[in-house]
Amino acid sequence: MSRPAIVRRTAALLLGLALVSTACSSGSDTLTVYSGRTENLIGPLLADFTEQTGVEVEVRYGNSADLALLISEEGDRTPADVFISQSPGAIGFLGEAGLLGTIDENVLELVDPSFRSSSGSWVGLSGRVRVLVYNEDLIDGPLPESVFELTSPDYEGRVGLAPANGSFQDFVTAMREVHGDDVTLAWLEGMEANDAQTYTNNTAIVQAVGRGEVPMGLVNHYYNFRAQLEDPAIASENHYFADGDIGSLLIATAAGVLDGSEAQAEADQLLAFLLGETAQTFFSEETLEYPLAAGVAASAALPPLDTLNAATYDFDRLGGGLERTRELIDASGLEAP
Amino acid sequence: MRLRPLSAAAGVVGVLFLFPVGYLLIRTVTLGTDFGDILLSRATVQPLANSLAIAGGTALLAGILGTALAFLINRTELPGRRVLRWVLALPLVIPSFVGATAVLAAFGPGALVGFVPRFQGFWGALAILTLLTYPYVYLPVLSRLTSTAASLEDAARLLGDSPQQAIRKVVFPQTRGAISAGMLLVFLYGLSDFGAVSLMRFDTITRVIFASQLSNRSVSLTLGLVLALVALAVAAVNRWLPARRPPIATTGTRQIRYSLGRATLPVLIGVLAVVGVSLVAPIAVFVIWIVRGSATVGVGYSGLGDSVGFLGAPILGSAAAAVLAALAAVIVTLPVAYGSARRRSVLTESAGAAVTSLFALPGLVIAISLAFWAIRAPQPLAGLYQTLPLLILGYVLHFGAQALGPAQAAISAVPDRFDEAARTLGAGWWRRFRTVELPLIRPGLLAGAGLVLLSTLKELPATLILAPIGYETLATRIWGAAEDGFYAEVGITSLVLIVLSALLTWPLLIRRQILS
């Protein structure tokens, strides 16, 4: 076979492979989901849903904020029917932009009102608690009772944060709701003055704490459980702030239906499934998050939900106000390492 | 003046590459952005200065390292050079956030090798980016050296020059164009990087772009525009610099290799150290992650037993996307390379600067801009949204610069008189291109294709945003696993990615004459 023939055949083969691997069904019983939850954390559930209902689910996985941005640029032409977000910030952004429709009343009522939008634009699926992850080899004294203690000289240069990360921003927004902008800005400035160590995201902080690079850091509880599964010898542990402290905020991962979706009924059906017993048990047992519906109990590895005082915050307003939160973080000077 | 077809084609390509900047302009203007306010704020100036510092520093170091490695492999009797010349290209395929995570896990207090300082801040980012990007210089210079036969050096040696003098006075000038083209790529990559710099905790403009993308669109878009304009300016200056003497055509294929003498061992240790930190250390960390995590994996698809099966589709997806993107990028940028090398004009140079500048934009910005244009396009173009052709276009726009540089250098090196001779003999343009020019410029085209191929294999944001729904690549798999701390899965997928890139670059870079 001459060289051009090889080239032609290889090209044809590759094109064929590409077409085969992209061929997707286009039946009417198809739901398009943009998911900020990664495939590991939701893929098996979506497969179960298809098996149970016959509704095909096509998923675009990505970073929650990136996908929210994409939907906002797509506008009413978005192919997405459902958006699943890792954090209230990204889905709140779409809610404020008027791109989310209203979820069916019966679906909304599956979740406690504190974990859904009061306008019905999104529902919480699972919960993640903010914690102080610490290196047990480097800490031998009492750990702080409140996140506000971290501005004291005892913690100078010893706390890691991820100010550019969505979950930290949601936490700051919640602090503004509860304690006001002045207290929040003072705390942010206090952390900056106390030489807080900035990292890019939760996993980077947990790894840094595990190595002993920084003795403790503010993250979501989930990441240290995952790190311990991957490396049983890792020296990092979660510390939960005392009852009612804003430092132990529970942040919901959330889902909403796009306003222009022509598959509203199937979308509501999917949300109901994700709030049902199968899915909530998966969140509790497999991903070690707090289940928010169907009476499923949280894993014994986690402190009980009612000790966290999380349910008192208005999560709908938590989603909004991202811009002001960013202004405060920028003003505090916390960002630059 | 009549516009020649070649210039017209170059102009069309240039316009295509301006669409992402057009999006940034439209959006910033419609948002009523106060440019001055954003540009002069404290929150912009320092990160921008940091970006320029890290990009410039990396370009310089990668320029030196990549050039030195290419000369050692091609012009000396370095032991193991046959394997090394191939292995040295591979660090380019490691996504920077994975490389940085692995290097953090490998070196420093509390890491695998605990007695060395930790990589962090400016110097850490500089080291990691240099080790991951020197192939942008190494490959084009190697390709240039391969096309430079011994006749020049023979002449220099006959006139009494030592081997060092011959290299410095005769061979090195032949590679200057390739070195500066490669360094430009490294500089632009340094501007666009977020993964490595953010893990090294070095604050750059990309952090501001991403941190404000939802909360303050004006800031995010304006700074994207700033990055594009800086890149355009640098690319334009690079193009309008006084044209150097074109490389001298050499005849024959014989090449001289010099003995390193007593320096052989220290030099070999140095080269192996580069491979050690940029490739072996990450691979060792991947293996540890796999071994350590395999006993306890339990969630989702991360079971190691499933890994081989579930990686089938991503392997095909990665291979198809990378090969198609490499071919498309070479073909699309060829008119610009040709126009610029043969009929340099303001139009061809502007098109070249446009093509080059897009490599400095974060992939996400390019992807969102393409989404913006495609979804608003009239039918049937809008039907291309989130299909494979649009994804390939995204790769071509982002990585076209990598195909353009080596192609232009290769075309410049073909003397006009060959073309004139063929023309005198009555050959049409297609025949002249196919039988005279193509065989001579093929090494340059392949070098460019190789760079685009490796870059596409690790590309992430454009793939996540623009790929047909359900289309997976190894890079998207790695991202998904890394996002939630599934390190065993990151490890195995990264190993497969390195093996795949090795297999794909083998025929491209080794079997063909480019590196042989």
C-alpha cells in the first residue's frame, strides 16, 4: 500500500471513529443535562434514571461556573433542560439572569424550604459542610470553636483558604447574610492581615494540609473524606466548628430547570428521582454528603445535620449577591498570595 | 493593486482568528465597561505584571533548555539519543494542572522526595512551566537542525573552525528563526496558563479572569481582551522585526555529530534530570496514586477494574480529535505561512499576528466565544453548534500558532529558485507545490502538526464546552477525576494519555525523516 493510501485510509478510519463516538440519540424522550457535578458523583444515578423511566439523559460535564457562563451566553437557545450545580453561587447566577423556570410544586416540596429557592427556581440535592481541615501531626492544642477565632495571632500564617473558589465565596455570602457586610469585610481583612495562605481550590488545600505545608485550611467536608479513601495514611482530619457557627455552614449542591426547556415534565421527573430514596442514599453512602430528602439519614461518619444550624440561612439569597461578595474579597486584598 | 489569491486566503484565515477577540469587544462594549478603571486598578496591574514576568521568564528558560536539548540530540554523540529525542517531546502532553499536582506530591517537605525545597511561587511556577513547555522550542529546533545538512559545517571546518566555532557561527544562525518562534509559543502559553500557576500559588491575570467570570463580567472580559491585545502586540513585533537573512539551503542529508568527550557523563546526567523531573517524577506519582487508591476506591466509575473498559471511548475520542485538529491546523494556517514567507505584506503579517495571538487566550475564553458566535449563526451554520467540526475549529483557533511557526520557517528555507525552475519548466502551481515544495517543507509541517497534536490531547476547557454531548477525551476524564480528588483515576488516565501521545507522535516524529 502506498503512503498516500495509508494516509487516506487512516484519515477515513479516524473520521469514522469520531462519528461513531459522537453519534448520539435524538429521540424526543431525551433530556439534556449540564452538570457541574462530575460523572463520578452523579453518572451512576443518571444511568439508573434512564433504566427506570426510559428517558435518555445526555450530559455535558464541566465546572459549575463555566457551565453557568455557557448557559448565559447561549440564552434561550441553550440545548440544556436541566442544570446541576456544585454550589448555590453558580445556579443563583442563572436564577438572577432569569434563565431558570419554576420547578413543579410537588418536586419542590420534597425538600425542606431552607434548601431550595423561595421562588422555586432551584432545589438542593445534597449538602456539604464547611470545615477546618487540619494536620493531626502539627496540631496539639484545642481547635477553634468559631471561624472568627482564625484572625487571632495564634493562627498567623497557619490557615489555608481558596478565595477564588465557588464554595469559599458561598461561605462569604452566607456570612454577609448572617453577620452583615461590615463584620464580613473585617473578618476577610483580619485573615489577610493574619497572613492566610491562599490556594486555588479545596483539593489543593487538603493535599497541602496532608503534606504539612500549612497546618489547617477552610474547605468543604467532602474533600478530606475522599483524600482519606485515596490515601489512608494521610494526616489530615476534619474539624467541625461548634454548633451554630457560620464556619460550619451547610452548602447545598443544587439543580434547576431551564426556562426554555421543552422537556419540563421529564426535567421535573429527573429532579424528583434525584430527591428520591435511591439517589439520596447514594449521596449519603457513596459520596458522603448530607442527604436532603426522602428521610435518608446522613452517614455515621458525619456530625448530625441538626448540630450544624445550617438550616437557618436563606439559601436563595445565598445564591445571589455574588458580585458584592467578590467586591469584599477584592477589597480585603486576600486574593494575592 | 490586484489582490493575489494567496494573500486573499491569508486574509480570510486571519479574519477567522479574530472572532474570539470580536466577541470580547462586543461584550465589553455592550456591558458599558469602563476600561480605564479596570486597567488601572490595583487588582489588575500586579497580576498582569506577574503574568508578563512568568511568561517572559519561562520563554527565556525554555528557549535555552529546548535549544540545548535539540543540539545535544541532533549534533552530538550523546548516548541514548535515539530514545531520548522521542521521550523529550512527551512532557508537552501533561496538562499543566496535573503536572503541577504531581510535582507537588513528588518534591518538597512532606512529599515523596522530602529533602528538596518545595516548588512554589514564582520560581516553582517558572520551573514547572519550563519543564512542561520546552518542547515548544525543542521540536521546531530539532526539525530545523535535521534539515540543515553538513555542507555548511564542512566548509567552516575546512576553513579551520573548531566544532564549537562551526556550531556557533554556522549552525546556530540557521536555527534562530525556529528558536524565536518556539519561545514566542512558550511566552503565549505562559500568559494563558492557569493550572500550573494557580497550584504554585502565583497570582496572575488568568486568576482574575476566572475568579470574576460570573461576579463581574466586565472585569473578566476586559482582562481577556487585554491578554489578547498583549499577545497581538508581541506577535506583531515578532513579525515586523527586521527580517533576518533566510536560512541557507544545504544539500545532501549527511549530518555531522560531534563527540562530547569528557563532558559526556555530566551532560547525560543533566538531560536525564530533565526527563526525571518532567516525566519520570509525574509517572512515579501516578503509579503511587494508582497503587494506593486502588484498594479503597468505591464511588462512581473509579473502580480500577472498570478503568480499562471505561477508558475505551475517551482514548478514541482523544486520538480522533487530536489527529483531526493537527491536520486541520496545518491546512488552515498554510495560506498564512505561505503568504508570509513568499509575498510578505501588511495583510499576511496581520493575519499571522491574529493566528499567533489566540494561543495566549485561556481555552475557556475561546470556547465561550465560539459558543456565542455559533449559537447566533444563521442556519445551517448554527447546526454545527456542539458538533465535532466546531470542536476542531476551536482547537485550530487555539493552537493554529503552533502549526504556523514551523510551517513558515520551513517555507522560508526553500529557495525561490526551485519554484522558479519548476515554473520555467511549465509546471502548474499545484504540481510545483506537490513535487517541489511539499517534500522540502514536510518536516516543518510535521513538527507543527506534532505540536498541535500534543496540545489537543491535553486540551480541556474547549473540549468540555464545545464537544458533542457525551464526547469524552482522556483530558476531560482526568479533569473529572481530579476535580473531586479521585487520584487513582487521575493516575491511570494520565498514564494512558502519555502512552497514547507516545504512540501518536512516534510515526509523526520518528518514522518520518523529521527526527531520523
